[in-house]
Amino acid sequence: MHGANVYLIPQFLNTSTNRRQDAYGGAPENRARIVVEILTAIGTVWEHDRIGLKLSPAITGVAGYTASDYVLSWLTDFAPAYVHLRRGFDSSGLPIEMMREHTFDHFRELFKGTLIGNGGFDPVTASAHIERGEVDLVSFARHYVANPDLVARIEKGDPLAPSDPKTYYTGGPNGFVDYPPFARTAQQDRS
């Protein structure tokens, strides 16, 4: 279930956007109610280990953390296949350092299942987070867009191509299917 970024689910979790006075507003457990009810309903037709949830608690700011805390604690017993957490970035695209660096260790304490981290990782920082046990897996977004051979580049230590944000969501192939794979030289192939 997509509960990240600025869509409907995070709007319920965040006190800045959720001003409701009913059972879905106010206290963290009320703001989290919609997530619990949706996942419970999905769990009646799918096994829990086939359900995943993506959240971006750092994007909603500290005000969104308390409801996200409730959701993550509840999810430990629900036992989904995974929770995919995205770290926050400010409007200029730069990480919000405090929330970025402590997102995973904060939520790792609350959720005991498979945790996937996302948000500004490169191969080195991804490995460090996994080795420290802060996340079980890391997902790459921009790197996958710009590097159709991302796995091979990481395995071989090849440089990653930068993505071009000007081509995001433009509706055409530019910036999505026109990035070439890494051109290795014969000498690089021998080493």
C-alpha cells in the first residue's frame, strides 16, 4: 500500500494536514486508524506476508512521526512482507539531516519485520545502513532510472550515471529508457 509522500495516507498521519475532529483526527491512534483499517481489510483477502506498506514519516515532519510510530508498532503484530520507509528531503532536494540520519534507527526499534530504506542512498551508504542493522534492504530510485545496469555497476564498482530531474514525469522516453549501460573497456573487463 502506498502511504508515502504527499498522498492521502500521509495527509491523515500528519497533524499539519489532518485537522479532523472525528475518529480519524487528533490523537496518533486516530490519525493512524485509516492505515490500520485499510491494511486489515486487505489482510482479509491476501496473506499478510504478501502485503507491503510504503511510508515517508520524515516528509510529514515530527508531527507525522507519532502516528507513524503507532502504525509501525501495530505492524509488528500484523507481520506484513515489509515496510518501505523513505527518508525526508527538503524542497531543494537536499536531505533534512537530522531526520534523514535517524529515520531508520528510530523506526527499527518499533518495527521488527523486514525494513526497506529509501532516500538518497548510494552503494556505500546503503551497505553501511545494512551492515549496522538499521535496514534489511535498500531501494534505489534515481539510480535505477539513470543506470539500467545498476546491479552490475554496483557489483563491479563502476561509476553511477546521474539522473536528469528535468526529464522526470514528462511523459516521454527521455530520461527513462534512454540511459545507456556502462561502457566497459577491454582492460576493465580483464580486471
